Amino acid sequence: GRAGKDPRKQKVGAALFFREHVISIIKIPLGNGACYFDIVDSLPSAKAGGMASRTRCKDQISFETMLQWYAYSKFGDTHCDFIDANEWNDGMCDFDPRVFQGFVWAE
């Protein structure tokens, strides 16, 4: 960890630019060594009543499951067809729907 801090006890956040908008991930450490993960989606959603959403995952397994579901839900049929037909190629990263930018920070 940073400056001798236990990374499991640090607040950590990330901003991901994925599928043309931003989502944020916030790790919230709890006093008992566990942590929550919040996924904040800035894009208004019909599922969220036309508003942005914040989903709290209370363990790492639910967080990983939610993140996979979220990513897959953003791919349409044309994206899936492209992924199925093309192995990863660094030279095509400007066009590949699997690409995202991420920024991470810790306290």
C-alpha cells in the first residue's frame, strides 16, 4: 500500500470511460476488514427512472458479477458480432468495443 498503509483498508476509486460515458467505482472499506463496492453510472437509465444510478455490492464476488453484467449489457448485437469475429489486435483498439480508459486513485 501507499506509505505503509494496508491496501485493504484504503478508500479506492476509479473512473472508467466505457461505451461513450463515465462510470465510477468506489471501494468503501469497513471496520471489520470487509468492504463495499459502489458502481455509479452517470448515464440516465429507464431502469433507474430516467436518472443516474448507484449500485452497492456488499462483497467482491457480487461486485465482479455486477461489473461483468454491466459491461455485457452495454454491448449490442453489432458489438458482439465484432468481438466474435475478431481476436484482440492492438492496431484496431480505436474501433474495438472492448476498449475503455480507466483512472484510479487511493487515499
